[in-house]
Amino acid sequence: MADHETWVLVEDFAYGIGMGGTIRFLVERSTVDYDLHRVSCDEGLGNGPREVCTFTQPAAGPVQWRRAWDGDAMSPRIERDARAIAQR
């Protein structure tokens, strides 16, 4: 990603993770490349949002997952919900 990349929040969504916990996911769009989107997550632990993945919408290649999320059981659902938001 370019250093001059600017991201604008499109929308967010959240998943319950059990025992009352929630993870909030933010879908952002690049102002440099309108097709480029980023998903970040915030677990509400005071660490702030951390990047989950980047993708293009419409799809022009594979999703670029951060190591912690690559292959995670929630990844297909995150991608599905983030793409639905990015299409709006």
C-alpha cells in the first residue's frame, strides 16, 4: 500500500464470539484506488483496530489476509460480509 493511502469508513459489522465478547469489523475504502478495501477489527480491548485483510471489489485477485486471519474459520464469513458492504 502506498504511504499516501487514505481510508474512509464505509460501514462496520460485529460478530459475537461467546461469553459476551464481540469483535467489531470496519470496512474501509481507499481514496486512492476506489476498488481497494480494507477490513480492520477491534476487539474492544483498548488496542484499537488492527488490519485483517485487503481486497478489491469487484474481485480482481485473492484477498490478502494478515497472517493471524489467513485460514481462520471466520475468514469466509468476514469476506462475504465485507464484500456485501463494499458493493453498496
